[in-house]
Amino acid sequence: MRRWNGWGDDTFNLTLPSDGHQFLSERIGAGQPLDDATLESVCAKVPRSRLPEDPAIDGLIDTGAETRVRHARGQSLADWLAMRSGDFGVFPDGVATPSTGAEVRQLLQYASRHNLHLIPYGGGTSVAGHINPVELDRPILTVSLSAMNRLLDLDPDSQIATFGAGTPGPLVESQLRAHGYTLGHFPQSFELSTVGGWVASRSSGQQSLRYGRIEQLFAGGTVETLKGTLQIPTIPASSAGPDIREIILGSEGRLGLITEVKVRISPLPDRESFHVVFFPSWSQARTACRKLVQNRTQLSMLRLSNAVETETQLALAGHPRLIGMLESFLSLRGTGDGKCMMTFGLTGSRHQCRSALRDARRICAEYKGVYTGTRLGAKWAEKRFTMPYLREALWQLGYAVDTLETATDWDNVDNLLGRIEDSLRTGLADRQESTHVFTHLSHFYGQGCSIYTTYVYRVADTYEETLARWQALKHQTSEVIVHNGGTISHQHGVGKDHAPYLPVEKGELGMMALRSLCKSFDPDALLNPQTLVD
Amino acid sequence: MRRWNGWGDDTFNLTLPSDGHQFLSERIGAGQPLDDATLESVCAKVPRSRLPEDPAIDGLIDTGAETRVRHARGQSLADWLAMRSGDFGVFPDGVATPSTGAEVRQLLQYASRHNLHLIPYGGGTSVAGHINPVELDRPILTVSLSAMNRLLDLDPDSQIATFGAGTPGPLVESQLRAHGYTLGHFPQSFELSTVGGWVASRSSGQQSLRYGRIEQLFAGGTVETLKGTLQIPTIPASSAGPDIREIILGSEGRLGLITEVKVRISPLPDRESFHVVFFPSWSQARTACRKLVQNRTQLSMLRLSNAVETETQLALAGHPRLIGMLESFLSLRGTGDGKCMMTFGLTGSRHQCRSALRDARRICAEYKGVYTGTRLGAKWAEKRFTMPYLREALWQLGYAVDTLETATDWDNVDNLLGRIEDSLRTGLADRQESTHVFTHLSHFYGQGCSIYTTYVYRVADTYEETLARWQALKHQTSEVIVHNGGTISHQHGVGKDHAPYLPVEKGELGMMALRSLCKSFDPDALLNPQTLVD
């Protein structure tokens, strides 16, 4: 069953190898876990629902405590601390689970009639507070799209599939695979996040180099709004004014509820493989990545770990003997301390993969990359969705882990990356605490790339102090990002956590444009309050 | 010098070969040209400017008759008939040519102070009435960006170049070429259209398969609005809410004046070549195109002429002996009547081009395509920007020519194409006139493609009737497009001519969103009235 207070299914646990534990302990000290609240104790805190009775929505809404607990938080570290401490603050007053667009329209009318807030809920995987209810005068109804999870149509000529917006990643792929297709959208939250959530939050998947971000995959669909139903037709490309798709992408529930999503699909590829190359230095490795993408080499994924991430991943891999052998081999080839690991994916016809591999190896070799084949790449592919389970394993050892991510132009990557890591590394110094910080680049464009930084710090004696540490790191580093040419989010969205930093990036007029859109679709500000824009 | 009443430079003329003339005459009858108005006679009709004196804009505005004539119309066939007849209707009250953002801001303040309409003017190449002044109570000031035509910055790492918005295609490419780069944006209007105009109207270039549409090339920039300056930062990709770039793309001067454009550039390619393949039938040719693009074969351009366009192009090519030999060769290979010509481009490294050529030939061969090498492709490349001059040549012979274009999903291409051609072919039947109609597909996506249809009809005895014929064809066929799953424009934009058909495509709520954006940036509706939305 899905964990009520953490990530994923409770039958799956990731165990940290003992030398991994030691590795962390040497760097930031021994951890001491805090006690977890029980589900029962949290349910006991859930107040009476404020939702008004209304025959029109009979049977659509569950006001039971456990359901409300299970839909009260996402997966940010602040959410995690709330769930672990049991100190949730606000719960939704009920959770509706409509099965049809007509039921969603009924719920919108219900919200309108009674002046309620309404929060659309996909997979509940937000790490930026998108679906968290906030303390407000009006009652709050969370609308889960989980019952709208089917493949509704597939057009093989135009390669367009229509899904219910609540379809989670595995059901998207399995329903397509039965017909010989793939969407190819693999965010790390893939196991739980939904196609509607991807659109609402502008997500990006690990193989975006081939398949594109959700912006490139989203072809149209249906959005139920307080002003009526918005149908976005599928048109391959158009110069007929600003694109309405682009207004819905990233709208985070502020304009309406996405109920049907039409996506651009691809035939299942003939071949797919993942390859690992080690570089002697960051500068060589980063330049090789830039050259690969600017050369339009047909890779399907690319990821570059910096030296600390490379060292950390090898230490946590749990195969000391094998890793030892690898290290000796790399040392012999001149790739020792400070080495950086690149993983790249090839997807397509045999001919395309062979041609791209040749290009990739040539470019990597120019920057002294040591190609090690597909063995480590296969490991990456095997574990590509298990990283979020690591938080659970670390938590048990008394460590908190979180990530920050952004994107910037190539000429600013090193500058911004350095500032982000510095901010996180020194951010708890006044509390006499250290953090362990490492970074990878994982989404690549001719113009620049994403920067994805992970940090681990020790859980404090209390939940309050543990949260305060997170708040300090998050706030300070978010300021660093937006004041140094980064976007406040490349793939996680704005939600409530990033909303304070958005105006620096969008500017006063950009914010005015977003507010005017919200105002026109939702003049009474009923939908997902305090998300995206205040 | 640039023609005041037609396309391009008046030192360049395209001559129709005599058998081309005969070809048309056999199909739609002999033409009889109408008399052209002189520039002097038109200048004499220009009324006194209604612009108020204002010391703040001293020297920025030209109210001379010829300047106002030269900025009164674009290049739609309706514009052409207005310019040829001298019956312009409305002229702008003056033309400003600012050199800096500060001067643009002064002009906006001037417009605001005196309640004037303001029309941004790039290359004046609109074929949808974007820059035409309309009869309104308030005076109209056209603002030409032509003095802002320089490369302002080039970042080789991030491959981003900054241009003044008024930089026309040839100056974009020549300034980049000096540094070893290309933008790769080649709309047919390339010789005259500007980078700011491309953004404002969401244009697409002939090599969009490699370089993308202007949406993919536009990285950010500066827009001067009535509410202040909107700076759009360059970020490779972001999930930080709806993308402000996408709100400016296609805004057609309704939100502000684009003054600086940052574009994503590419190093000049090692190789470039264009290849021609003939297919025995439309169905085989169209399927080969779909397969090529869905296979992600790295082509830089792709164009498929239907049988009538193929026949027409060969007839108008003016090399009867050479074409005769080609026809014999193709006939022997089973590709005779009804054959369709495909042109594809390869751009990139030697290795990439070779690999893509191999893929392309294999896929074409599966659909019985006869590959003829690069000779005809080189001809296409040589003449790629000269098609608009054909209107002049046909006009002298008494024929009017225009195009309609759209895009749709693959499963609808044949249906929509057939309906568009039928509508144009039979649209003048009640006037006892015929049209010659042919089509190509020229922008390709996994999901579908553009449809670009050309039609030629005889000029009538009067300008009024000639215009009425155009209006009948345009209106009827635009209705066919939007009611049969096409966009009202894939690459020309909305302007005033397509605005009546936009609501079918965008829907009531889509139109509401666009209007709310216009309202927030321009509450008094001063900017480019009746363009995009009414």
C-alpha cells in the first residue's frame, strides 16, 4: 500500500550499505532519528469538515479523516517533516474523486455556489507545495483525478493518445505498450505522478533529449474551468496567436482542472541502452556535454555528476569490490580523484543508435573521457525511479535529504552551480552543522542545462529545528538561484514553496500577465489559492 | 529600391517562360492585366496627418505622403490590389523610426498622452493584414523598427545572439555568418521580414526540421509596453509557470513593441545539400514523409508537392528539354502521370548527413520513391526566396495568385487538403471563372504537417471584381479550414484577415484568455487595433 507519510509503496525499502552510512557519518557526523507519528494519532487531529451539504454532489466527496490525511501533503521535505511529526497544520475538508468531466463540472459548480476553495490533486508528488491546503476562511475541497486513469483513444497515424488526466506514469506506459507505443516521459516521480500533473506543473523526464519536455508532448485536451470547458484542439504547430496550450502548461490548478490530456507518442524503439563515461575533470566533462548537445547528437538522455556526486554514488552503490576494481582501472587511465561520471542513453533504430554512439564516443574522447560500456548504465536504468526511496533509508539513520534544481545558460552554469553548492554547504554553519552537497546536470539544451543539487544534513533534536534548518537552506539558496540567472524551477514547478521567488524571474509585467489570466478564469480566486501567484 | 506597390527590390524581375504562360492559359483562360496606379497619384490622395504636435517626439516622426504610402499595406493579395489600384482607403498619420528602446518608450508615452493608435512595423511583409491601419476615430502612428537592425551581442558558449528587432533576414544571417553562426530561420519572406516580426507573428522557416520554428529559436528579449518594459530572461527551459515567451510569440503588436530579440543560434554547418525524389502517387509520397519525420531522421527540410504542383513547377521551370529528359527517365521507372516531387535537405556534419541520407533513401525506396540526386534540389535552393516575385510576373500577364496555409494532424491531412483544394477550385464557378490550384506540405511534425495551397485566377475587368473574387475564395476556404480541424494559420499569423476565423480554433475561453492579456497590457486598446482579436 502507498505510504501515508513518505514515498512510494510500503513493501519496497532501500537499504543504505554500511560503508555508505560511514561515508556520510565522516562528512556530516552521526545521525539520530526522530520518532514518527502514527497514522492513528494524526487522524485523531483532523477537525470536522466545513464542507456544506449539497444534494448535487452526493456521494462524490469523502470527508473521512484518513482520506483527508492522505491528501494533505506532497513530497517536499517540509511535507515529509509534517507527516513524520504529525504536525500537519491544515487538512482539506474533504476529497472528491470524480470519474467523469461531468462530475468535475458539478464539483466546480458546487465550489462556486458555496464559495469553496478547490485543489486539484494528481499523484500527490509535488515537492513544491502545489497541493497543500492553506489556512483560509473558506472550506477547502481537494479533487483527486485518480479515477480518471484510462487510455481513451489512440490515433496511430498522428501518434496521439488521449488519457484521463489522473493516469499515473506506469499506467500511461503499460496502456501504450500494449499498442506498441511509448510516451517516453520519465520524471523521477514516474511511479506516482500523473499525466495531468505533468502538464499542470511543466515537468520534464529523464529522456527529454529524445522525447522532449511535457511542453513538447502535450498536444491538447480538456480543461474544466469555472467559466466553462476549455477544449484545446490538437494542431501540430500554429501561428494563430499565443498558444493556449502554453497557458495551461504550468498553470498549477489556478485556471481549471485538466481532465483529459492528449499526448504525442512514439513507437516503442528498436533499441535502448545506457552508457557510462568517466572524465578526469569537471571542466572537460561539462564541455563534452555541451558539445554533444550542440552537435545535435541523437542521444535520448544525458546526465553528468560532479566529482562529489560521483564519489557519493560510488560509495553508496554497495559493491565495494567491484567499485574498487573500477577505480583502479580509471586511475590507470588517468581518471582518479575529481573524476566525473557521465551517463548517456541511446534510443532508436539500430542504425541511429550506432551512429549516435560513434559521435558520442568521439566527442567524449576529445575531452579525455574514458568509456566504460553499458554495465553501470544498466545499473542506472534499473534504479532510475528508486532515488526517492533513499529519503526513507536516510531518515531511519537520522539524516534529512532534499534537492534544489534550476536551469541556466551554458555561460552561467559553473557560476550558478558554485553559488548554489556554496550556499547549501555553508548554510547551517551558524548552527554548527555541516551539509553534504553534490550536483548533477541532467537536462540539456543547446543554450544551457539544468542543475540538480542534492544536500544531506543531520536531523536535529526536534522537528521544529529540523524544519528550521531546511527553511534556512531553502530560502537562502532560492534567493541565490533567482538572483544569479537561474529559473526557480526547471522541472518541479512553483507551487507555494517557490512562489515568493517567482517575481524576480517573471518581472512585474510577467506577474501581471499571469494574474490577469488567473483573474479571467477564476475571478473569485477559488482555485488552488496561494499557488503559483498569490 | 524596394517596390512601393509589390514584392522585393525593383531591380529583380522573374520572367514566366512562354510555355508556362501557355500552361496557365490552357487551364484558366487568357489573362488581361489591369492598369497600375502611379506612386504620385497615390501620394496625392494621402490626407493631412492628424498626429498632434508634441515636443517630446520632435524629429522622430515622418508625416510625408510617400513614407505613409510605403507603410500602409503589407503583402496580402488584398494589399496588392489596393497598391495596384491606388485605392488604399486608410493611411497611417505618420511613421516613426526610433533607434533605441528609449525612443520607443517616448513614442508609447506620446500615444498614451494623446490617445493614439500605434502599429508596430517590421518588414511590412504580412500577408494577413497585420500592419494595415483601419478607419478609426483616433490618429494612427506606425512605428517602424527598421533602424534597430544590428547584432548587439553574441554568446558563443550559450549560442545566443541578441538583435535589434528590426533586423531583416539577410542582415541576421550576414552578421552571424561573420562569427561562424547561423540562425537557420528562412521563411519565404526572408529577404524583407525581420526577427521581431517573426516573433510577433510566430513564423516558421523552410529548415524548421533542423532549427525549429521561431518558438524554438526565440530565447528572450525586450518588449516595450504601455505598462513598462518587459524583460524576458534567457533560460533554456523552465517549469516556473506559464512561459512569458509564449505569450509574446504571436502577440502581433497587441501587448507591446518587441525591441530586442535573443535567439538561439547554431554554428554554420559543415555540409548542406538538397535532394529530390519522385513518387508514383500522392499516397505513397505522403506516407514516406510521415515515416521520415516519425522516424526522427535528421533532415533539415522536407517539402512534398502534390501532383498538380509537381506538374506546374516542371512546366514553369523553363527548361523544357531537360524536364523532358527527366520525365522520360521517371516514366521508365514507373513514375509518370500523378507523380509527386519531394525535396529534402540534409544539414550537419559529414557523418550526420551521410547517415540521414541513408535513412531517407531507404524509407523513400519503401514507398517506391525514385531518388534523382541533388541537381533539382540545388535549383530549389537557388530559387527558395524568389517565389514572391512570381506574383509580379503573373500580374503582368493578367493573373492573380495567392496562397492559403494551415496545419493539421496526419489522420486529417488528406481530408483537409482535399476540401481546401475543392473550395478554391470551385469557388469562382458562380462567376464562370476557373482557378488553378496546387498544394505542397512543407513543415513536418510527428503529429502532422502544414498544408500550403497556391491558387491562380484571372484578374477581372475591374479591381473591385478582382478583389471580390479573392474575398469569396478567402472567406469560403478559411471557413473550410477552421471547421475541418486545421489552424487558421501555420506560419502567416492572424492579423486582421484571419481574425474572424480565430474563435473557432481558440474557443470562447481561449479568446477570453487572449483578450485578458491584451486588456492587462493595453487597457485603452491603443496597440494595433483589430489585429489578432477584436
